[in-house]
Amino acid sequence: MKKADVFEFYRRLAEANPSPETELEYANPYTLLVAVVLSAQSTDVGVNKATRALFAEVTTPQQMVDLGEEELKRHIKTIGLFNTKAKNVIALSQTLIDRYGGEVPRTREELETLPGVGRKTANVVLNTAFGEETFAVDTHIFRVANRTKLAPGKTPLVVELGLDKVTPAPFRRHAHHWLILHGRYICKARTPECWRCPVIDLCPYKPKTPAPKGSAPNPLEAVA
């Protein structure tokens, strides 16, 4: 994608949603970290349902350790892989207490030392909790980056580095959320809703999916 097209791509996403936010519910950096760990291979909706009662009771690593693994499992049993996730959340909470005074560290390297925390999770926390210009590549962002040719790559790391290279300064802070929301609600995996895509004319993806009967036409389709 050309430099001018990249700028226009982000500009339109920003115009449609000036202040994008994560759909995970959280109270502070620690609960965000827990929520992101729990969200692996699960939906944000499912995680939120499980964590509302949990986060009403637990908002610090010490409270989580005091809660205990079995009680945590009871809270999150509706989430996939809840046994492994409960073990990791208790372990990372204890690590935060032992190494970081109960605070969530603010570097990717330190975050990745925590049980259950990989590069993607670390990038989400850095971006959402601390305002860092990071690009957490999940399945939605991986798909959008490749389908639109914004930052094509065969691995999440290659896509992440590509996004870091091409994303203009005005859009770097919120790029992660714009892309994930675009992938989640418009540029879907099986049936992308190209008929209502704000960047349809900038995207090389073919074929474009037609609009359902009775829907309003996308004025950009004429130039796609």
C-alpha cells in the first residue's frame, strides 16, 4: 500500500471512531493484564462475563493470590482453557508481588517474564494501560494487515514490525484498536462486509462481498 493510501486508510478509521478503546472490561493495569491473559482463544464478551464478579472482588495481585486457584477457577470456568489460565494468573500475580512490588511492569521484556504472558499480551498492556505505541497482532489484525496489504507478513511478528514501520505518527497510539475493531466487525474472516467498509477503495482484496438486500449502498463502492 502506498504511503498516501496508508495515511488515508487510518484517517478514515479514525474519523469513524476517534477514541477507540479495548472491549475488555478492567479497573487498572493489573486487571487489564489478567483480562488479556484470560482472553487467549476466547472472546472479549465471554471474558467480560466471567470477570465482572471477579474484578468486583479482586483488583490487586495480593487479592488474587489470597483468592486462590480453585476459587479463581470457579469464577472463570466458562472460559476456554480455564484450568491452565487460572494457574498462570495465580503464578503471575505471585511474581508481581515477589519481583515488582505488586505493580505491573512497564517494559515488554519484563512483562514477558510473567507466566502466561507473551509478546501479544505484553503489547496490549503497554498500549492500553500505559499509552505506548505498540502493535499487538491477534488473528483480526493479522488478517486485516494481510488482506488489505497494509503490512503483509507470514507471521504475527513480521506483521507487527511492518505495522510499526508504516503507521504514521498521528495514528500510532490507537492503530491497534482501529485495526482489531475493523477486523472484528467489518473485515471478518469468512464473510467480510466489504459493502460497508470505509476503506474499500484502498483495499486490493477480491472479490468484494455484495451488500445484503435492503442495506444502504456504500458510496465508496463506485470507486473501488
